[in-house]
Amino acid sequence: MSEPCYRTQVLFLMTVFMNIANLTGPLVAALTLAESLWLPFQLAGAFIAIMVFDIWAISETTCGSSIISTTSQTPEERAFLLQEPAESQSGIENSHSHWKSFTSKFTALTKNRMVVYLLIITFIKQTAFFSEFLFVQYASEKFKIPYSQATWFIESQAAGAMLTLIVVLPVVTQHLQRTVKPPGRVDLLTTRGCLLVLTLSYFSIKWASSIPLYAIGKSC
């Protein structure tokens, strides 16, 4: 587990590396497809194997692990990490107890209208985001371009995400932190701004009459 003060930086770096992969992915795919149809899949399989071995090599964050520092964790995290293991149960009993605990917690959560609203919004958002996987096909049909060329919109999207993460969001957040009080309102304004940009980019893609306008919408 990372130190609490570094968790935002770790998540930031994870997002940056994901977008770097999105930038380089189409180029690697194009180069390898020119050699062999199966070469991209073989290369992807090799990377997945490396990732699996890397995950296995990560030290466990158990109570006996030397990498845990309870002094830098909240009381709730410390209590969770240092709790005694439960008595051994059979597989059926264990599954039943976990399911009973889950259903009771879920029932308690759904008694709050705001929680129900957020759950519905999350479901709708995730369903809508899945349609993003079809945007390459949509661009290919909309602008009558080969599918191989439409994949470069993925790079424009990744470039926009990198620009937002490295330049736009830090500058905007720093400005809001200096001018907006209380600090919690900074996150609210940032979220609203991101939703506004997302809405504008949707209409830009929907009504795009040219490839550059479509690429700008995807980059946002």
C-alpha cells in the first residue's frame, strides 16, 4: 500500500502511463500488422505475461509484511490491516456469511435517496462509456475513411487526455485553490467543469462536419 500523501501521485502516474500506451498502441499495431496478422496478438500476449509476473512479484500488504507503516495510516486502515483472521469456515458457510453481509450493507445504503441516485447515475454513465468503444467504427462510416485510418482518433484522444492531465488540470486546480474557499469547493467546481467539457465534446462529435472537428471533440 502506498503512503496516503502519495496516493494521488500514484494514480496520476497510472493514468499517464495508460494514455502513453494509447498513444503508442495504434502505431505499434500498424507496424506489426504490416508484418503479420498475428504479430500484434503475440506481442500483446507477451506484455500480458510480463504484467502477470510483475503482479506476482509485488509484496503482499499483510500484517506480516515489512512494507506496512501503520503510523502513516488512518485508524480505520490500521484496524482493518491489524484485525485478527476470522475462524476457519467451510466454503458454503463462508460464502453465505459474505453474501449476507453484502446484502445487509447494500440494503442499508439503498435507504438513502442520494446513494440510490448516485448508483443509478453510475450505472447510466458506465453504460454510456461502453459505447465509446464504437467510436472508431462510427468515424470510419461517418467520414467514409478506411478503418485503419480511423484508429488514429485513439491517439488524438490520448493526446488530449495527456494535455489535460499534465497542463490543464494542474493549472486550473492551482488557480481555484488560490481563489476559491472552502477547499472542498475546488473539487466540486473542477468536476462541474469536466462535465461541461464532456457535454460540449459530445455535441462536437455528434455534429462534426469534418475530421478535425471530430478529432477535437474526441481530444476533449
